[in-house]
Amino acid sequence: MGQPFPSGEQHSLELGDQRALVTEVGATLREYAAGGRELLDGFAAAEMCSGARGQLLLPWPNRVRDGSYQFAEHVLQLPLTDTEHGHAIHGLVRWQPWRLLDRAPERARLGFTLHPQPGYPFTLELEVEYRLGDEGLSATTSARNLGGERAPLGAGSHPYLRPRAGSVDGALLHIPASSYLELDERLIPTGRRLSVEGTRFDYRRPRSVGDTVLDTCYTDFAEFFVELDGVRLWFDTKHPYLQAFTGDTLHRDRRRQGLALEPMTCPADAFNSRLGLVELAPGAGWSGTWGISPPS
């Protein structure tokens, strides 16, 4: 018997000229291709996921300042997984094995029970369904509070779109958002929402990424999509924020090779700011959907 894949069991989806691969570890979207074109900057089966490529970000996306927050009567401390900046980052389920609940050739549904733990003493039942259809790939994430008290929730996903060329520098980017969030030196929002007008962050009209460095949270979308070289990533109104990341802090062989476009229900540090935070009552549920449409 050979060695197991670092990301666990691989679930293959196929429909026409489309194919996708979803992993057991993190219910991660590892690959997506259509029309013979690889649309994601993913990772190989023999590799461990790096840069959060294709991972689900639950029960919060991005960072929680110092890993600490207060919710109801709880004063809580999360593990500091962003060691460079001293924060907790991207939730608690990225490296956990998700169980396969249902599948067909064109879809797969996976689930995970998030049990109470230090820093997050709440119980969530989580599911995600990846589905291939005529318009491309869709991903629907859902959460239900199984506990007896309210639970804080943020959700996001971390796909990297692959540019036609070998770097994002020459890629054509369209982000129809009029605002972005100002960040402090530790990448936490200051509370100021700024206009993109006249700034290097303005991609309301498609233009080349160039040498712009992005680790930027966009909001106030005129339409709920972004495009890179004709590949459209769309999201529903449950995801009013999107993080764009050019990957400049990644290992040099992956730096600026793909553009992370991350639909999110809330920005960084929402557990403290409450901006966009979902508060699930006992027994209550939440769901949201995003997807990728290949070039026409």
C-alpha cells in the first residue's frame, strides 16, 4: 500500500469538459479545470496545501487580533496561528478531516462537526457541497448551531485563480467594488472604509494588475463578482466582503503565481468589531454560495 496523500482522500467531480478535485482534509478545492484550461492555482496530490489554497475558512475568515475576543459572557483566547503578526487566522477546520456525506459524478457534499474547544466553546455542524453545472462550479457552505447558546460565525473561502500567463502581473483584473478597508501595520482593519477612487486599488474598470501588491479587503460591490483574465468568481449577498491577495508573502516559487480572491461574510477581526458577524441562535442555521464560471 502506498503512502496516503497529505490532503487525505481525493474526491473527483466531472461534467462534460469540467473537472474538479476536493480533498478530505479541510474539504479543500484542490483543482478546477474547464475546456482544457486549469482555472485554479492549486496544489498537487503529493503536496500539503500551502497559502490556504482552496481551503474553507470557518468559523471565521482572515485574522482575529491577538487571537482574543469577547462574546456574550465569554472572554476567549484562540491559538495564535498567524505567528508573524501574532493573530489567529482562517478558522479551525482547514486541517481537519471532513467526512463524505453524499456524492454523484458532478457533485460532492462533505461535513464536519466542530466541537467546543479552547477559544471557541461552541458546537457547529458544518457542510459544504461542491457542484459542477452548465454555468461552472458552485460551492454552498452551511452551518448550524447545535449548542445551547448563541455562537459567533464568519465564513470564507480561499481559491487562487490562475492567470493565463505565469504571473498575476500581466493579468486583467476586474473588481466592481467602490470601497476597501484601511488596515493597520498588523493587517487588522482600523474601522475606516475608504473609496477606491484615485487609488491603486481601483479595478472597477478591468485593467492589468501590474506590480500592485494586494492584501486588500473590498466591499460595496456594484455587482457580486470579480474577474481575472475572463474567469469569473461570483458570490451571493451573504458574502459582502472579498479579500484580494497577490501572494507576495508566499514562498518564492509560488509568489504572484495566482491571485487569491476570497469571498467572505465578514472582514478580519469581526469577532471583535462585529462587522458582518453572524450570531447563530441555538438550532439556527446559515448558508451561502459562491462559484467560478469559466470563460465563455
